[in-house]
Amino acid sequence: MAFSELERKRIEKVVDAYVEKRRPPLHIRPELDIGYRLRGQSVEIFEIRPMWNKPDETMEHPVAKAKFVKTQAVWNIYWMRAVLKWHSYPPVPAVGTVEKFLENVDADPRGCFWG
């Protein structure tokens, strides 16, 4: 079940501000940028880079994901492991708000998200 329009706008506002704060300077963005998408009950943050063998095309590298579980009113936090599958984030597997999710991604004490 997708977010309501009001929930979606609030989440977009919060995540937009976070992504804008993390984006590199304008002159670097053709080589590295950050984006996000809302899909269903999930928010996914990713890096955008040119493909090494086709520099005119871009690829996305997943950074972090949070999935909202409405029945429990929590956001489950995931990170992308080297096997290219999402795994629960061990230090803090779930939080109550999208803001708390972004705080954990920003802090990243284990280097799971930003390396």
C-alpha cells in the first residue's frame, strides 16, 4: 500500500532536504550525484555515477533503504551488502520516523552506507 498524498509530500520534503545537504558541489555532479525514490512504502537513497565503460550513461549505486511498516508504525532500515541484496541494518534495525532513518544514514558509524 502506497503512502497517502499528504504522507508522500511530507516524506519528500524531509528527504529532499537531506539529499540536497549531502549532494556534492555543482562541478562534481556530472561524475557523482545523489538521488532518491519513493516506491510503495519505501524510500531508497542512491548515488548516481557515469558507467565506467559508457560515460554517457549513468548508473545508480544503492546507499540506504527504509521501508515503512504501517501496522507497527516503524521504518525498517536496510543497507546494500556486497552480494547486492538489502540486509537489515544491525546497529538500528528500525526507527519511528523518516527523520531518524536519515540521522542513522548520516551518522553511519559502521560505514555501511557511505563507506
